[in-house]
Amino acid sequence: MNNNMDTKKKKKFNIIDILIVAAILFAVLFAAYFFYSKKNNHNASKDAFPIKYTLTLDIVHKDYHGSVKVGDAFIDSVRSYKIGKVTKVEYGPSTFTALNQETGDLEIYDYPDHEEVKITVKAKANLIDYQYNIGGYDISVGTKVSFQTSGFQGTGFCTDIQETQSSAEKSKFKLK
């Protein structure tokens, strides 16, 4: 009679079964997300319009002066997306604010042997969910961008974005 009980014993749903089902569900959702996002970015590129954006690097050693050149390809160094072409490079003093111990006032001081670099980049972008999307790379003012060019690699913040198309070109784009 014991043999009969063992063969009729029902298998219960346990924690291992739940983890297996959850892993399969996660994999399916993950695949669907990437399929949808690639499809969405591909279709969106048809309506891309020109923008220019500026990245500011606050503290760059003067030894790197001239390393970023107009015409350089601008590439995201995390995912290797091409995110534009350099159109302008500006250099200025790199400063910081500190307390003057003698007067008790906040004063602005220059970092010795360093400079601030502003890099302007042109690209084609789409406006998706209130962010500009450059071939799959989302950017807005305040975005931290790790990038590389042919002669420099660095990290800066996007401080300005402007749409550069004419008003006649803008009229053909409609909000959906």
C-alpha cells in the first residue's frame, strides 16, 4: 500500500518552479523591450531634424588644449553610438568658488594649469518623450555624457540644445 501512495503523490508547486517561471517571463519581456525599442528608433530616424548641443567640461588640464578638433566624430564612449560631429571648441578659465579666510567672503579662483572646454556638436535627432534621441542615444540639458573623439576622451554635461532647422522645415513636422 505504501508503493501505491508514493506513485499517486502529487507534486506541489514550489519556490524553484516560481523562480523558473519568473526567469522565463523576464527573458520574454526583455526581448520584447529591445525589439520594440530598436524598431521605434529605426522608424523615428526618418523624421530626424538637425540640432546642435553644447557639452561643458569644467576642469581639463592645459596639456589637452587642442585635442578636440572641429570636424571630429563625436562618439559615446559607453555604448559606442556616434552622436554627432564637432562644430566648435571654446576654451576659457576653469574656476572654483572658495571662502577667503581673511575676509570671510566667497571668491572665485582659477584652477592653475586647467581650463574649461565647451564643445558644440551637430547631430540629427528626434524628440521622444521630451528628450532628444540621436540614433538611440537620449540627451537633454543636464545629461552627463562620456565621449571620445579621435584625440580626446572625457566626460561633460550637456548645457545647451538648439534645433537648427529653418521655420519652413519645422512646419512639416507635426506633433503626434
